[in-house]
Amino acid sequence: MARTEHFISHSPEDTFEIARKVAVRCSAGEIICLYGTLGAGKTHFVKGFASCFGISPDDVYSPTFVLIQEYQGRIPIYHFDAYRIESEQEAHQIGTEDYLYANGISIIEWPERIESLLPDQRINITIKATGEQQRNISVVYID
């Protein structure tokens, strides 16, 4: 069963606050899949999300070249960027599943690259640019 919420962000600050609204409902074990094109605001969303768990937004950055960033807050946040992962086998070899089933919250940018490794129960978030700063953000909670 799925439940969907829709938000409109008019600025990076709005996106940050929308992420905080989503984060307050999350707990350890959640898997968040972030869909969106380059520059849509996925990493900025993660900054807002992580701030709810006591993690400074200044410490959050795209893990494009390291693939996984770990942020220690009240609940650990595991921030993945699957954009450079060449295959699901590579994702498996770097221990992706160990993070997905750990006691933190996993947030994955470009989850479509590792789709078969992801559980059915998760939160899918799509960020779509509709203007220079405006974004439509769709949050689908899949039970």
C-alpha cells in the first residue's frame, strides 16, 4: 500500500524545510530513494533531512566520488550516490546491502542504478525542476 504527498518548493530554503517535514516521520531502518535529474536539489534535500538528526548541513555533500557518506547524528544517515556505480554487482561488492539493513537511515541518490537491491518497503521521493528555483516534490511512502 502506498501513500503520496506533494509539495511545491519555491526556493532552496523551501526544499530544505520540506525535507525536514519528511525527516521527522522517519526512524532507523528507513530507506529513502531520491529521484531527479542533475541539479534538481537532491543533495540539498539531504542537507535538510540530515539536519533533523543533529547533523550540520555544512557537513553534508554529494558522495559522487566516494559513493557513500556516513553522517553521525541521533540516528546515523548513510548517503549514497549510485550515479557512478557501473553495475548492481559493484554495488553489492561495496557493501550496499550492509548499509540498507543497518540501524541508520539510508538515502540513495540515483536509486534506479541499483533497483534490484532495494527492498519494496521504502520512501520514494521525486524532485522535479519546474522553474529556475521552483521544484515539485513527490513523496511516496510504500509499505
